[in-house]
Amino acid sequence: MADLLPIEQKTDEELAREARAGSRRSFEELALRYKRRLFVYFRPRLGSDQDAEDLVQETFLKLYRNIHNYDPALRFSTWLYTSANRLAISSYRRKKTAAGRLGPEVADDSTDLAVRAAAGEMRSTGLWDAARTLGGNQYRVLWLRYGEGLTIEEIAASISKSRLAVRLLLHRARTNLMKRVGPAPGRAAVTVAVRETPPG
Amino acid sequence: MFCNLTRWLISRAEDRGKEVPRFAERHAARCGACREYALFAASLSSRLSGEAPAYLDKAPDSPLDPAAWTAEGAGCRTRAPFRSRFVLHPFPAAVAVLVVAASALVLFLVVRREPALTSTEKLAVIASLKSVVAAPAEFRVAVAEAESSLARERVILEKSVLSAVEYLQARLNIRVERKQAPKSL
């Protein structure tokens, strides 16, 4: 049934199963779907767009080599981000060793963002742009939670942290994000906001 | 003080998909900052999800290089799986070699410093063994002495018990009979 669908309409998991069975076309479709997502995921912790693009390329290369290890019981995005995180950590370590100093990704990121903001390059004042300035872990969990829609358990598995640690990171991210962008619009609904918390 | 706790409870409820606890709800009803946080947390999901496509559109659409996957994949399949993982780092290897050499040297010296027994020493060892063999007679005497003092104590104790029993018989006008004497008495 799934085979009859056009490739664009197939789910990630169907494509991953086909790629696992040897379909290069399915893997390319997956790469197309995720390359920008991975880019925005990596970018805040790296010094430049070029570094992020290289890491995206490297991630897909690794996934292609290990596609036979994909467990169809898992969501593809969870598997992808787990691999991406491991690769990113290795990359950051290599970069630190090469630079001979600690914490280059955070320093580079904040400097880069500050410079770009000062130059008026960052035209958008959206929430995601503010989220990028939060720092590596908080931005990552925000992206995985709200950008990718992963559950707390899936995020914990992806970034190799406990569920409590993930919830704590999310809480800090929300608090800091609110400090940066201000309270939500529509204060008239404030009184019912507490009750109307949607299920995560 | 309660603001931090309230906000954590609101966050936790958001992540778990459960209702905010009553305590946090009551506090948020009184505290404007916590109300704002609750509203912000509740609206964050829809706001971030809604902004995600525009955010992704801003990312550069750089082309991927599928040819590299094939080349690398082919190379990977033909390569031995563990060859590239085993790397002998020079410094740890040198340290390991030094440790092994030092251990070997110490063992060699310790073993070498235990010379064989001379004939005089052998005679001394035999003499000490003979003295050990002769010991049982003295040992028996010592045991007998110890046992005799123990027997004396036992007799004294038995007499004390008997006198106590007689006193009780006389005092209480009762008769105490020993059914069966213990073997030790």
C-alpha cells in the first residue's frame, strides 16, 4: 500500500525502511526533508554556516553507512537526532582540540549572533531567533520538543540525558526565552491560561 | 519564593500533559508574573511550531553530495570493521612498556635474593623440627594443669548450689528433688 504512494507522501519511517532495504532514492528524500532541520539544529553551536553544512553532510554520510542499523520500531527523527548528537559532540571536541581552547561553540555563537544582530543582518525578531541565543542545550531541547515534536522520552534518548534533565532544560529555556522576548500576547486570556495547558 | 516552585510546576505540567497542581494554580491567580509565565508556557507550543516553517526557510538550501555517500559507503563495506579503531598512541604505549619492565625487574630481584639453604642451615631447620616434635609431652602437662584448676572450680560451684538449695528447703519448707543429675555434675 505504502509502495503505491508518491515518494513525497510517504512517512519518514516508510522511507527509512525502504532505504534500509537498499533504496537510495528514499534516503535522498529523507535527506532533503531533514537537511535544513539539521542545519538549524547544529548552527547555533558552530562558528559558521559552513561548519554547520559540513556537519549536516557528515551526518547524512554516517546515516547512510548505518542505515541497516535503523530500528523500524523507532521514529526516524529520534534515530536521526541521536546519531546527529553523537556526531556533533565528536565534532565539537575535535574543534576544541584544534582551537586549543575551551567552549568555542558557545563563545563563537554568542559573538557571531551579537555581530550579526548589530549589523542588522538578523532581520527577524521571531521566537526561534531568540531561542538561538539561549545556548546549546536549551536551544536543542526546544528545537526537538517544538520544532520536531519529540516526546520527553525521545529527547532524553536523543541527547543522552535523563527525562528529569530534559524537563529541567525545557523549564530553563522557557524562563530565559520569556525574559528575552517578553510575555505572550493576549493578556486577556491570562486567567484561564493555567487551566488550559495543552497536553504535551 | 513560591514563584520559582510555581513556574517549575507549570513547566512540569506542560511537559507531562497533566493539570497544574492546585497550589501553583492558586499562586498564579495572585501573582502576575507567574500568570504571565503560565500564559507564555501554554502558548509556546503553538507559537514555536507556527514559526518553525519560516525559521527553516531562512536556512540556506545548500546542496547535498550524494556521490560522497556512495563512495564512503562502498569504502566502508570493503574495509575491515575494527582496523581503523585500534590506534596505538605513543605516550600510553611507552608508559605501559615502562611499567611492565619495572615490574619484571622487581620480580627478578626479589626472586634472586632468596638464596638456597646451606648444609648448616638445613641442620638448624631439622633441630627446630625435632624440638617441635618433642613438645607434646610438655603440652599435655600444661593441659592437665589447666583442667585440674577447672575441676576445682566446678566442685566449689556445686557445693554453693547445694547449700543454696538446702537453705531454700529449710526456709520455704519445701522439698527439692534432683530428677537427674547433669553429666557434668
